[in-house]
Amino acid sequence: MDLKTLRKQYPDEASCRSFFESVIWSQGRTCPHCGSAKSWTIVKGQRDGVYECASCGLQFTVTTKTPMHSTKLPLLTWLTAMYLIANSSKGISSVVLGRLIGTTQKTAWKLGHAIRAMMAAVPTELPLLMGVVELDEKYLGGRPRFQEGVKHKGGSGTAKQCIAVAVEREGSVKAALVSTITGKQLSALLSKEL
């Protein structure tokens, strides 16, 4: 999808709001204040997309308790900025981002940081690996300097940090630091962390 197609698919605030609601509330609308699944749409008022929780009575929107909370920018600007940041292979400067979305450099800088914070959000505990899991080790560290006539050891013979990596086929990846690769240590590691 290019930028022209994105703007054609999401031309106004209502279409952007329904897109964000489908992504953020994919399992159904929940109150960001108390987590209740019971809420209703507030018909009266100046803004669309405002809901009231049946449990705590607080009002919320799709942007409540997200980096987009209390934003004065249109959701279309946020969506365009997300698209540009996600599709730039080497990153995008705040000057260029601001020019493309029609904001100042300072606003684009704040937007960029908020969007990158949302992209970095990961669950604290990942689920256990299931199915076929492959395990391998990797030694991290730089290559030793060249010395005439000296043969440097490789792999477990070095003083490099060893990392055990477990990969679920067509699934997630987990890694853990280990001191040595032995069957006893790996079996303990597999049962606890991976």
C-alpha cells in the first residue's frame, strides 16, 4: 500500500477512528480505566467515538491511556505518521516527517517518539514455545585482531559470551545467556525459561 492508497482508504476522522478501534479493541471494546467490557456510546456531545463505562462511569475514547491520549492532532495525521515511520527502511527525520504530515518539526519529533514507543511495547512474559523447537548456541563478540602466526580458537574455546537460542518453527524466538553449553545446563534452561 502506498500513501495515496492509504489516504483513499482512510479519508476522514471517522474511518481512522474505526480503524484504530478495530486494532486496539480487536477482542471487543474494554474500558481502559477498569477493564470492564460493558460500555455504551455517548450520543450527546461535540465529539464522536466517546464511550462511558458501565462499571466505573468514566468516559473514554480509543486514544485514552495510549500515547495518543489528549492529542489535538487529527487521527489521520497519526495514521499517516505511523505509515511513514513503519515504511521508512532507514528511519525518517522529524524535519521530513513534519513536512510530509503538515506539522512543525517539534510536533513531528514528539509524534515519532510516541509512535516508536508504541512499536516497542511487548508483553512482559512471552508464552512457552510449542511444537517443534530448534535449539542452537551463538557466541557473541568481535573477531580477534590479526597476529602473524597465531591461530585463534573458535566457538566454545573462546572467552566470548554464549547465548542459547530456541526457535519455534514458524513461531517466536527466545534467547538466554548461558555460561557453558552442557546437557545439564540446557535441560534446566529449557524447563525454566524457554
